Amino acid sequence: MSRTQRSSPLEDRAVRRRRQALFLLFFLPGIAMSSWVTRTPDVRDQLALSIGQMGLVLFGLSVGSMIGILCSGRFVSRFGTRPVIVLGTSLIIAGTVVIGVGSAVPSAPLVTAGLCLFGAGMGGGEVAINVDGADVERITGTAVLPTLHGCFSLGTVIGGSAGMAATATAVPAHWHLAVVALVATGMLVHALRAIPAGIGISAAPSTPGAGPGPGPGPGPVPVPGQRSKPQVWKDRKLLLIGAIVLAMALAEGAANDWLPLLMVDGHGLDAAMGSLVFVGFAAAMTLGRFSGRFFLSRFGRAAVVRASAVSGAVGLLLVIFSDNAVVAATAVLFWGLGASLGFPVALSAAGDSGPDQTARVSLVAIIGYVAFLVGPPALGFLGDHYGLRSAMLVVLVFVASAILIAPAADTRDRTAAAADVAQRTQPSTNPAGQHQGDRS
């Protein structure tokens, strides 16, 4: 159904419930992820690992993420977003349980396996949720993805706060993670009732060129024949958007993987204070994402991405080069604000950059998840040899590069402007109301 058939989509109850369910489905992995991150110093000590060895354990998360992200696009195109969301979220819950068991044994291979399951769920499920969220954006005509990712960040704040309290009171990591898995299961069961079936399914025409063009509404999204995929990969604009995602995902992923240990080993804080700094990072990301709609409506995507990259670069610069722990901890807030909007804004831009939204969002997400694949082991290797603070220079370089390529995120603004021009200059050549509501 296209928006031309909806008189007031924001008031539509089903869309409203669907959007709220997506918020909850992003909130859930945020809690799970931060619960693991805040316990990394404790788990590292239980497993008696060096920074380099811990990087190899975290590599399980990266491998799982890439497996999930590579499979998700095909699964969504064939089965729709709903079953992929169910599978991905279930893997997150199962991975959380296995990580807890591995920390209790203790067993590094078991923790690595749990992280692999967790990563597969995150990589696969998040692509499906982003495709569903991009579809809701097109139905409602409002920015939904920044708020969705804001719910993820809000989940990291709440989960991180609980993890910090559990660390300070010496609650065993396996009991903590078991409770998280139980809560996450209840959230999944509650949210799934509002997610419709069939979103994101690609209906290939029986003969080349015989099918209809791509439409903006929910339900199956018709796509061209097999020749369309190489065209997506060759889209230079889309690759630049992917580069933005790569840089900002690395900034976010580096904090998710290493920030507590960075503050403990690099700035001399204890484990509880390292967790508190991570909570501050997550809170800054939450603030940035929930305020993103305000700034996007006034300044546009390119300006928001550029400002985000500048903030992230300043924060990283101070964390790396300042020897004052208070200054470094404060700079983490700039790092969090900077990392908050790049990923969701670039995904929105990818969805608006051309036909076959599922393929475009999946491609950009794959590029972004390269950061999660190579980031943990690479930063762990560098941290083992040069220290974690010096290793973060790599992240700084990538974030600084996003400042230069930020204009690539302007796809939606140009599309809307072109639609406005067409509507104003050719009012008599179209049936009444034909263009109404076509703007993204």
C-alpha cells in the first residue's frame, strides 16, 4: 500500500504499533550488548587472557556478525523481515546464555562461540529491522531510523547501568547474563505481534522487464532481474554512503568492544569506573540519536553527518592524547555524540538512493559490518604491541575521513527537491493528487 492510499499514516494504529515494536526490538539488543561489554574486564580476568587474546575472543563476535549480515539480505528478500527478526533475536538470546556459561566454566572457546551466535543474531536481525524501519519511514514520511538506533543506545545505557551495578556488587557474570536473556525473551514475544509478514520480499518478474517498477509501500518490493545486483555494487554514491557507515560503525564498535578496557588499561580506572565511562558513552549516543530528527529536519543529512564526524574526531583525539583521566572520560561524551547519527543516517540515505531498497540497505550494512569484522582483532593486535590508546589512532583516521565524504548522505534531500520541482512545474499534466504524498 503506498502513501497515496493513506490519508494520515501517522495516525494509523497498525503503523504506530509496528513502529513501537521496532523500537522495542532495537532496545533489546542494546541491553544485551552493553551487559556483555560492561562485564568484559571481569570475563577477561576470569579467562586469564591478554589484550591480544581477548581480541581473538572478540573475533567470534565479528565473524558471527559478518555471517549474519551476509545471509540477512537474501533471507529478507526471500522470506521477509519478520522471520529474520525472529531468528536474529533468538540467536542474540542464545548467544548471551552461552557467553554466561563460558564465563562460569571458564572456557574461552565457549565464550567465543557465544559471541559468534550473538554476532550472527545482531548482524542478521539488525539488517531486517533496518529494512522494516526504512519501510516505515517511507510510509510515514518521517525519520524513524535515528530514533530506532536511539532505542538501541537507550538499551545500552540501561543495560550498562545494570552491568556497572552488577560489577560493583560482584554479581557473577553468568547470573547477570542469564537474567538479561530471560528479560530479552519476554520482549521478543511481546514485540513480534505487531510486525507484519511479507515486508522486504523481492518479487522477481518471470521475464526480464515484465514486472512493475519498485513501489514505496509495504509488502513485496518488486525488483529487476538478476542484472540489478551488479548495478547496486557499481553505484558510486552508494559506496560513498557505505564508507560513511564504515567509519562511524568503527567508531561505535571500537567503544563497544574496547572502551571499558581502554579506560582501565589506558587511563588507570578500576573496572566499575570503566563501566561508568561506557555508560556515559551510551548516554551520549542516546541523546544524539533521539535529537537526530530535530537536527535532520533543520540542517539536512550532510551537515548532521559532518558535525557528527567532527565531534567524534575531537572526542577520540582527547581520549588518545590526554593523560588526564577526567579529561579523557569527558571526551568520551563527544565520541559518543559523534558516533550516534552516522550509521542510522547513512542507512536512511542508502534506502533513498535508488530502487531495490532491501539490496541497498543490505549492501551498506555489509560495508559497515566490515568494521565489526576487522576492528576487534586489529585493535587488539595493535593494543598488544602499542597500547590501546595508540590503537585508537586508526579509528580517528577513519572518523576524520567521514568529514570529507559527508555530502554523499544528501540523497533524500535531492529526491524530495526534484519531486517538488516536478510537482510545481507540471501540475496540468498529471491527474489530480497523483503526486500527493510521494515525497520521502
